[in-house]
Amino acid sequence: MKQLIHIFKKDFRHLWSELLLFAAFLGLYVWTELHPDTAFITLPVLAKVMIPIGAAYVIVRLVHAEAIPGHNQFWLTRPYRWRSLLGAKLVFILLCVNLPMFAARATLLLLQDFPLSPGLLNLAWSQLEMTAVIFLPLAAIAALTAGLASFISALIVGILVPAGVLVLFQYPYFQRATFFGPVETDNWIPGFYASVMMVLVVGGLLYGQYKSRRNWLSRVVALVTLVAGSMICLHVPQAMSAGLNAWIAEPLPENTGIQLRLTPEMEMQPFKDGSFVSSRMPVSISGVPEGHLIYVPRFPVTFKGDGGRAQAWFSGWSSLYRPQPAVVNYQSKAFTTDPSFVSVQVANSRGRSLHAQASVDLYLFPPAITKKVRLGNTPANVGGGFQCYFNLLAGGGFRSTRCRSAVGWPFMMRVSMTRGEPAETKTYEDESQYPLVPSNNFTLSSVEERSVGWAEPVSPEFTVSILGPPRHFHREVDLDEVHVTLLPATERRQ
């Protein structure tokens, strides 16, 4: 511990000028965010660009103070203990880079009158994410290089390799995902897997470099990880996506009163050109609490029988854009070109037994928070951690109605504004947030702001409705003796 503190103090004395410049960039950022109308147009952009550059420069200089590659550094002849050296670097990044950024962003939230909860929690998680997937990878690259020039070269390679993989493989991926892959609430999973892989590999690289200094082995591992992580972002197996989504969800308990049933009868109709097979299965959902809304994304159904095993993705249902009936009955549809799926269904239609298992996610939204507010040119709290205001042009002309949230737009939150006679409603919804974490914000911004309407209001009296966040349930549905009806082939609709 004494050696760790000694190294930390030495690094602080060595990098005091860089830290002072970094603090100046943070101060400039806070000032430009609080005075957007008086700041020069280039200052906010300059501040947001210079802060990550300044943080990266401090981290590189910190690690290169005791560069790992090479054989003539002073600390090799009178060696530090590798645990003390690595610990001192990590503590320095936490206290001298991460903590000042957190303080600057928290100051913005407090000065802009955002509620402390959940703003500070989201901010803390955002800083943790930034440390794990940005700061520590920068430290790992610095540990693999001996100087600033080699660090910049390695950083360029680290950017170009994933970009090349994405360019080479994105077309076949999106072509596949458009028709067959899980979408909507699963779109965060590839990035999650890639981030977990990055954290594990970066931790291993730092551990290996500081303990044994195997430079070339670590560089090869880092390059292979870049390619593998990029491929993971594009080609996460559907089973892994469904498995993780089911693991983070709550089991759908019987005491909620919600009943979800799949009727063990299915119609299958091929297209005459042989391109797709259309299947339909009745689904019933009942017992939704009054005032609540539900959202069922597309779900996989696995069929097993004497003819083999096959899987198809069936359509979901949502009451987010329509009234919630007491009982939901709809025909869930699936389109597939999988030959095994067709053979399994055809075999079953000839009298063989067929078993099916559906893996269904259900999002239950509580009653919306509704509040009547009188909006002006300055942000006003409207509940749910949101602020809304009129964005006015110079001279008083109306431009748009804007809402903002502290550190990211929460998962599946919806903002509706009803105004004027006859009533006109503008709605904004977003589902890009990780459902299992409080924030998914890798940017510097403490506040995320979006437009929720452009038409000029009749009056400043608004009704703001905020929906979410939902509870995420999961249920495995087993169906025995599924009956399949084969319909005559039809023409494909263009």
C-alpha cells in the first residue's frame, strides 16, 4: 500500500499540468452547457471534443511514465511490485480522470434542477460504463506501446479493424436480421456481449502486461479480440439473445392474474414461388391490470417431432398505440424459408405427433403519469425525471416543443403532448436503452434532449403523459400435440 501511494503521488506531481488543462476543459464544458445562448457556436463542440482527447492524453502519459515495453526503464532495475504499479495507475484514473468528469456532469444536473433520483444513479452508471469500455481500453493500448507515436498507431488500428469487419459483413447480417433475427428489445444484446468480452480481455491484458510483460503475445490477443468482438456485434446466435433476455426477466407469476395462452393449432401456407412459408398460431392474453399496457415482442417457437426439429419467430402484440382490451386475441404470424421447418410441419400434417415450446417476453407498463403543465421558454419539470419547454426562435417565433432527460432517454419511455382544440397529440418513444441497467449513455452529455412536436400550439397548456419504465416478464409455454393445417399455396404479395 505504501508503494502504491508513493507511485500515485509521484504521478500526480508529474502530470499536474495535464490535469490542470483537463480541469479547464471540464470547466469550459460546464459553462457552455449552462449558457448555450451566449457561448460561441464552436465552444460547445470544442469542449466536448477536447475532454475525451484530454482524458486519453492523461491516461497515456500516466501509463507511459513506467512504460511496459522496453528494457532500459529505471523501474526495472529497482523494480516496483507489479500489483502496486497497476493499482496506482487504476486509482489515478479513477480519482483524477473519472471523478472530475462525474463531478462536472453532476454539477450540470443539479444546476439544471433535475431530481437527484434517478439522475445521479444513471450518471454513476454512465461513468462506470465509460471507464470500462473507454478509459481502461485506452490504458491497455498504452500498456502495449512504448511512446505516444506507437500509441496513436495502435489506436488507429483499433478503430480501422472493427470498422473493416462491420463494412465487410454488415450487408449479409442485416439481410438476415430483417427477416429472421430477433429485433426490437433484443437489439442491445450484441453490444452487451461485445462489451463484456472487451472488459474481460482488457482486464486480462493489463494483468498479463504488468505481471509478465509478454508484449507480442498481448498484441496478438488484442488484435484477435478486435476481430472477434466485431463479429459478435454482427452475429450473435438467436439462442444466446433469447437466453439472455429470458435470464434477466422476471418469471411471470400466477398471482399477477395475467394469462398468456398459445392455442395448439397452426395454419401453414407456402408461397407458390417457394420463397417463404407463412404460418399462423392463435394467441390469447387476458388479466392485464386496469390502466396497464402490454408489449409482447416477436418470440421464437421451437417445434420438435418425428420429422425433426425447427424454429420460427412469431409476431408479437402491443397496446402502446391502441386501447388495451380486456382480452387480447390475435393471430401470431411467422415467415420462414427454413427447409427443416417445412419438413417438420409437413410430417406432422401426415398424422405424426408434434411438440412446441414458445419463449415469450412480456413488458407490463404501469398507468401513465399524466400532468397538465404550462410550458414556457425555460425547462419545467413534468414528472418522471423529464423536463419540457418551448424552443423559441429569435423574435418569439415558435420552433418546436422539446423534452429532456438526465443521462439518456430511459428504456421504452413515452412522452405524449395533447394541445389545442381539436386535440392534437404528439408522441415520442424510444426502446434503445438496455433493459437491465439504469443507463446506456457512453457520451459526455449529462442531458439527452429530443423534439416531441413541431406544430405551433394554440395555447401553452399541455398534457404530458409519460409511460414506463416497464416490468419485464418471461414465460416458457409448452404445447403438446400441435395440430397443423396445410393450406393451398398462394401468390407472394409484393
